[in-house]
Amino acid sequence: MSVAAVPPDLAAVAAAFPLAGPIASAAPYGNGHINETYLVSVATASGERRYVFQKINHRIFKNVPALMENIARVTAHVRAQQPRALALVSTRAGEIVHRTAAGEWWRLYDFIEGAHTVERVTTEAQAREAARAFGEYQALLVDLPGGRLNDTIPNFHHTRSRFETLRRAVNEDTQGRVAGVRAEIDFATAREADTDVLLDLLARGELTERVTHNDTKINNVMLDEVTGRCAAVIDLDTVMPGLSLYDFGDMVRTAASSTAEDNPDPTQMHVVLPYFR
């Protein structure tokens, strides 16, 4: 559960959207670290209806209109093929995102009922479903019309750029930590050539740029309460141009791991081969 309290201006933000009824309840929702997310229930003549409000972190996503253009295009295209997929709700003014007088950016999704997320893969069935869900999502977006998507975080999975950032941090050592992690730095620098493998294949035309999710963790797959199958792929902020292997690598890194990615004890980290297979 998010630790953020419900902001006092949520009702004013909600008024910008055509909700199906008056707000009955609102609470922080999910475990996201970037955006603020709230589950809002409204009362209708036929019962409760739920929505997900999100305040977008514009310090991370510096071009919110470009981000939302991506999401609007992708959700519309996927929903035409999967009616249960994530649905963006426009404002009363017909905009895909609402900006407050204070400069905050808010968006609204319909809540996907009858589904849930899990934080870590704990069964082979979950590992298979994550792989199927993200592979299918890429396939659905192969024929996305309208040209290339916007880069919401430039160089997000660009391995050479990431390596050069590491090199600068080591050289500057502004926090005086290099001496304590020299073995880890040596491990990384010994593999510098690996950072260019995919980028060189792309430059030679041997790999094709595709629309990729770029955050392929199991908690971005909503699983049906009854069948355990994927109901929807969520968290689309990093959907942008990329390589299929970026999604594969990120998924394996998290799904086939024996422990949480931020566990500071390396002795607890190993590959769970049944999940990888």
C-alpha cells in the first residue's frame, strides 16, 4: 500500500473527470515508487464503480504530454483487440490528462475488476503467465499506427549510456564509496564490451526496434482472480521504442530471481531455473 495520504485536492481533481457518480471513498493504492496512485469508488444507481487516479511524477517524466500521447495510442490500440485491457478516461474537456493550477498532472483509468497483482513470482505458472503476457503485448503493438512513439525516458535501457554513467560516477566518486565496492566495479568494467552487443546489432539492421514495455515485472501484470491468466498489462509509462530483448532481460532478471531485486545480501540471490524455463 502506498504510504501517501489522500491529497486534499483529490475531489477537485476528480471534478475534472466525468465520473459515474459521487465519490464514496478514496484511498492510496498499490506499491509504486514513482507516481502517486489512489483507488476511488463512486456510487451509482447500479452499485459501486471504481477508478484509479494517478498523479504523474513530472520530475521523472519530464514531458508529460508526450508520455500521455504514448499511453493514449497504446491503450486504444490494445483495447480494440483486448476489451478488458487498461482503459484511459478522458477529462470533461476531452483531454487525456488534467493539469491543475499548481502544475500537477493527473490521469484516470477504469479499475480492472476481478483481477489482482502479485509482487514476486512464486510459482512456475506465474512465471509462464508473465512471459506470455509481455510477449503477447509486444505482438499486439507490432502494427501500432501513427509512427514512432515518444521516448519517455531517453536512454532508459541504452547499455552504453548506462555504462558511461557508471564510469563517470566511479571517476568522480563524490560520495567516497568506490573503495568499498571495487570488486563490483571491476566485475562490471571487465564486461564493457557486452554493453555494445545489442546496440551494434540494431545499428547493422540485424535487430528491429519495436514497441516495448520496458518494465516487465510480474507486478505489472494483472492476473484474473479465477483463471490466473493475464487480465491486463499495466504501468505503461515506459512503453516506448526499444528492443524485444530489453523486455526479456528485465523480465528474467526479476521473475527468475530468488529474492527481491533490492535485497542487499548477495548470498540470497540466485537464478530459480524452473522459473527461467
